[in-house]
Amino acid sequence: MTLDDLRVFVAVCRAGSLSAVSRELSCTQSAVSQHVKRLERETGMSLLERQPRGVVPTTAGRILCDAAADGIAGLDLALRRLGDLMNGESGSVRITTGGTTVRHFMAEAIVSFRRRYPKVSLEFQTETSSRGCFDALLASHLDLAWITVGAPVRGIEQRPVADLPWVLAVRSDDPLAARSSIDAPELTGIRLIRLPSNSTSGAHLETVFAERGIRTGSDTSVADWDTALLLAELGLGHAVVPAVPGLPTPGDASPLRLIPIPALPRLSVGWAVRRWDALSPLARSFADAVATSCAKTYITA
């Protein structure tokens, strides 16, 4: 049983496919299968169950996968920290985020961090949802994930940073544009541009609407918050979105108006890590820089 065997096995369990892992590792499916078979010989148990659309771990496979994933994550973090000790302040920080995160939440922090650590590399990987960020965090050498805080996830620590208020985005010539605020029940009947269906923020909003009996129409869905704002600015619909940094403020010449919806519960966003106490000093410093930047704009968690 080797570390490579365990890494490949964990990857197969998460992907649910031998062929997907073989493509990812640029090797043959037979080579991936040999890693799994070696583990099965040494444990004396079947670890994967074949299904019409791939494979799933057996009960024994889940036990081994969970233990191996925890061990690999801890080892990877230790190796990263050893590298940081050896390289001093010339290591790297690897972050996974949603498509609009860097521009809205991290621009100021990136500038201040680079001034403090000019030799450190900041590496970003984009995911389309918090679930995707969690999977990437667990499956790779990433340090941090910026996510919409939600239900607990095994093997992940979530740390809220800011609570975002919700706003209704409309064109400046819209009848609602002169409103100073809008009550949540007034959204009933308004055709809204829908947030991404696979996003935590979209699910959060739909749950709140369902709990309060708010029924909205929609014939348009988008991939991210910025696209929803753009469509609203073009007059192609209304959008309920979190008030992220950098949006127009009252008095701006922008054709977009943002009307607060104070009754909607704020959306919590922040960091996810595998283990906060095992985070490298450089990654912790960057996380703190983002939190400090957000504190200037939002109610911080």
C-alpha cells in the first residue's frame, strides 16, 4: 500500500469514475484500476462497487477513503508548511473562489498582501459553487476557499467573515428606482433574474422566499452575481443579489439602482479550510488581510 495508491483511491471515490481519474492523471484506466486492486488485496475487502454510471465506495471503501483523505490532507499541509519554513517569505498561497470573488472581495487585500510579501505567489482556481470549492479544497493542495457559509461539511472548517445585505437591482428608469427600500413581500409577482441554481446563495434565497411565501416569476437564469447585475442594468429584468463591494452607491451616475431589502436575512460569506490550526502562516496572513478589508464595508461575522 503506497501513498499514490491512497491518493488515486480517494480521487476515484470523489469522482465516481475510474476513467475520469485516468484523464485527470494522464494515465490509463488500467493503471488507475491497479492502484485500487492493490489496496483491495492488502485489505482483503472489496472497496468499490460498480454501477451503471461509474463506481461508488463500499462500506469498507468509505471507511478507508475517509481515513486516507484526512491523512493525505494533513500530510500535504505539513509538507507545505515545511516548504514555507525552508523558503521563508517566498512560498505560495493557493485559493479557490467563485467567479466574482477576487474582484469584489479580495482586490484591496491582494494589493496589501503583495506589498508585504512581494516574493509570495498567489494562485487562484475558479469554481462555480461553494460545493465545488469544498471538493477542490479536499482533493488538492489548496490552502483556502472563499465560500457562502452553509451547512457543516465533513473535513472542512468554515469561518464566516462578513454578512452581506440583499438588494434589488433595477434600472434607474424603473418605477421602483426611487424607493429607499423595499419589503420582502413586495417581491411577490416580480419577475426576477435567477441566481445560479447550483450556488449556495441561490439556494439560500429560494429557501427564504419559500418560508415567507414569496412567489416570484423568472424566465432567465445566470451563472454569477455580476451577470445578474448586468442584465438588470440593461433593463432585462430585476435581480435580488448580495450587496458585494464595488456596486453603485446613491448619487452615482450608473444606470443601475440598488434598493435595500432589509427584511431578508443577510448572506454569510467567508473562508473554508481543511484545518485552520494547520494553515500556513502565509495563508493565514492572506485570509486575515481579506477579513480586514471586508470589515471596512460590512458587518463582520
